[in-house]
Amino acid sequence: MDQDSFRHFYEKTVPTLRAYVLQRCARVELADDILQEAFLRFLKSAPASLTEAQMRSYLYRTSENLIVDRWHDIQREQGIAASHAMNAVNAPAPEVINAMERAFSQLDSKQQTLVWLAYVEGFDHKEIAAAANVGIKSVRVLLFRAKQKLLGILKDMGIHPENQ
């Protein structure tokens, strides 16, 4: 990949990838470190024959692995779990954000990844399978379960999304 192609790919990919990483790790400095490391690994190791969708999947999978590694490091060092935060440009009301953050944080890591890739990034099932390292045939079922769990959590919180 030449420098101009990489620059274009980077500028197109980094805003949503950064939002995802920031949402998952909740600290700007840590998110930026993970992004930098993910792109370095991409430049060192990604095969040149990848399509743009495959390159994005590679970066999401690498970022997720780095997040998990850092998460374990933080838990070992501090003995506490990192909190989740959403960084949205056009954010809804603070109470809606807080409710969604609380509900989203109750999903397990794999469910969070699947929901984010499908509904925030708009990945198709093939892209989600590659990025989340699951079988393409499993994506539909796993997404359905994650969405049902999220809806159940919201209902338990007194929020009924279908009525809003």
C-alpha cells in the first residue's frame, strides 16, 4: 500500500475505529495508544492483498485483542474494572446516554463487539465475522441474542425502546 492510499484509508477508518476503541476502554490516552499499536501492527503484518473491508476487519480484531490485553493488565494492576463511556458528536440527552452505557456495559465483551460493529459501524455479517473472529453462520444468532439481552436489560431499567 502506497503512502497516499494508506493516508486515505487511515482518514476514512480512524474516526469510527477511535470511537469504538474509546467506547470500549473509556480513556482517551489508552484509546490513542491502542489505535497507534493497531495501525503499527497493521502496517507490519497485514497482507498486501486485503480488500478495504478486510483491512478494517483486521484493525478491529487487532484493536479488540489489544483492548482485552490492556483490560487484563489494568485489572491486575489496579484490581478494578475499567468503566465504559460513549463519545458521540451528536449525543442524545445525558440520561439516555447514561442508561445506554449502563445497559451496554452489562453485555459481555463479545456481545459488545458484535452490537457495535453491526449497529454503529454498519458492518455486514461477513465483516463482523472477520472482525470478531466468529463463524459467519454464527453472526446472525449471536447478534440476535446480544440484541435480545440488551433489550431485556433496558426493559429491566424501565426503558422500553419499542415505545420511543
